[in-house]
Amino acid sequence: MARLGDAFDKLKKAASQHGGKVSAGIDKASRVAKEKTGGKYDQHIDRAGDAATEYLRRQARQERPTGPERRTEGRPDAPGTGERP
């Protein structure tokens, strides 16, 4: 079972790093599903796609470094560096 958890963690990390591509994939999957169902379940498909996209946004916010560990090299005016130009 640990392998499944590791795989899921890798998938979440990849999704947060490549959110644009994953979001485009969600949109494409939604379009295909709508075509295959003949529009009968459009409302449900839209809701699922929106939920998946929102999940990705939340994951990306959690993965973004904040505070002192945030990369600020080469930016003398960046917060946390204590330097001003």
C-alpha cells in the first residue's frame, strides 16, 4: 500500500508543477465526456471538472514556498533579504 501512497504523492507533485497542462487535460476530458454522453450529463461533468481544477489550485498554493525558505537570490529588493537597492 505504501507504493500507492508514493505514487499518489508523485502525481500530486507533478500536477502542482505542471498545473497548466493538467488543467488543459481536464478541459479536454470534459469536452470528450460531454460528446460521448450527448449533453445529457453536462452539468455533472462541468461540476467534476471545476472541482478537479480547484483541487489543483489549492495544491499549487500549498506547494509554493513562503516565508524565509522562499527563493530570493538575485533579487535585492525581495522580501526577507534585508537588502534594499
